[in-house]
Amino acid sequence: MSRTDTILALDYGGTKLSAAMIGLGERAWRALLRVQSPPQHDAQYEQATMRALAHQLLGTQTPRAIGVSFGGPVEAARGRVILSHHIPGWEDTPLREQLQAEFDAPVVVDNDANVAALGEYRFGAGRGCASLLYVTVSTGVGGGIVIGGKIYRGADALAGEIGHTICDPRGPLCVCGRRGCVEAMACGPAIARAARAMMQAEPNVPTRLRDYGETLTAADVARAANEGDALAQRVLDEAARALGFGIGTAITLLNPERVVIGGGVSKSGERWWAEVRRAARTNTLPQMRVDLVPTALGDDAPLWGAVALAEETLMSQ
């Protein structure tokens, strides 16, 4: 393979895998591939599929560097995946070593929320800010913190885990084993579960959500809520309040200049946004700014952050 001026950006998401190629200093993709993951898939599927996407993009080229966004806790200094809360088989995986061996290029790996935070800071809604909190709300709820242009990772590389701050100690069980985490109440699967539970508890309340059966998703709930379905509105409002409560707690602790929210659930409409903002402000000191804005980079925020990580790696060599 011939070495080129390209950067390879990889995003291991909970429901999809994305790979993109870009030239050094460029701000438009040369190529991008995205694959939706099947239900009940595992780490072996993700690793094989991502390698195939990368080889399809590169052909005979060798990238200058590879930036990787991973949907779960990561020990960034060693490039190791700690685990995935949603995909089995990722426990203690030396992802950096595996990719370096395969593609003969320096690799940097970090948690998807950290990476997306850096992407928004460098290229998106966080440009010009001294500090930024990025929150992603999709299959799970994650957060990333950028201060002075650098990702703040914390003593155990776990800073920013806003999804596992507790907003109701008696709330539903979370994948982390505790109850009432923001993720257990505000992520996409949680919204769908809450809607099913409410329909079961209130069998005589009319709602179009009953038509979806087991295929019901958070997007279905949001669509129905925005079209006036009262039960769907209650479900969506509760999820938005839980998220806003958690964001308010984070604002009170960090006092960031801006909060950027991304992920599939953030596309739930103005009703959802209004309730998130209201709940965040209610749970924040009145003197603090509550500047909550949508992602400017959309689903590509982790990929752009991966580019930023790779560029930083090359600059430090």
C-alpha cells in the first residue's frame, strides 16, 4: 500500500458503523460509508464490518493517521476499549493495537461523546467557545467535555458520563446496574419502553402508539407527540425532563460556555427541546448561562472529532 496524505475516520456507533476519508487540512469528505448494524450484533461483527469499510475506502492507500470514535468507555491513553454497555464482546479490547497492525498507521481512540465534543468544538456549534459540554442522546446518553481546546477525560478516563448521573433514585434499572440514571430515562430505547409501560398501565387511554406493537421506537413516540397524541406527549416530556435535569446538574458543576446536544433523540422536535431547556434551567443556578444548542455536524460529529484527533496526533509527532 502507498502512504498518502489522507486521514481515516471511524465511528463505532451503537446502531451504525461509519467510516470516512479526508485529506490533511481538507474540510469535505473524499468518501464516506455508513452501515446500519443488525439487531443483536456483537463486537466480532463490528470489527469485521469496520475493517471491510476501511479497506473499501482506502483501496491500496495507507492513511497518514486514523482517528476512532467508540460508543462506550475507552482508556484513551492506551487506545483500549473498556467495554460497551450495549454491544457484547468489547470488554478490554486493544483496538488501537489491532488497527495499527492492520493499517500500518498511527491510531488514536476515544469515547464517542469525547470525540464528538472535540468535533463540535473545532468544526461545529462550539467554535469560538472556551469550554463546551457535548451531550449525545441516542441508544444511550453520553457526554464529552472540552476545556481550552482539550478533551477533559478525568482521572479514570470516564469524565463526562452524564448518562450515568442519577435523576431519580427510585427510577428504572439502568444497564450500569443502578436505578434512575439519565440514560435509563432519556435514551431512545428508554422512551420506547416507557411508552409501552404507560400503554399497559392505561389500557383505555387512546393513542396511536398501540399500532406499532413491539416495533415502537422513540422516533415514533416523538412523531406522535408532535402530532398531538396526549400519551406520547407525556412520555416524551418525561424523557426530556430527565435529560434536562441531568444537563442542569452538569451545568451547575462545570459552568460550560455552551452545551451542544446531538444524537437521534435530539431530532424529536421543538416540544422536546423546549422541555429539555426548561428542565435544565430549573436545575441550574440562576446566575449561570444555559446555552443549549443542537449539533451543527449532525451524525457526523464523531467522525469530524476523529479527524481532529488524528490531526492532533500528527502535529505532535
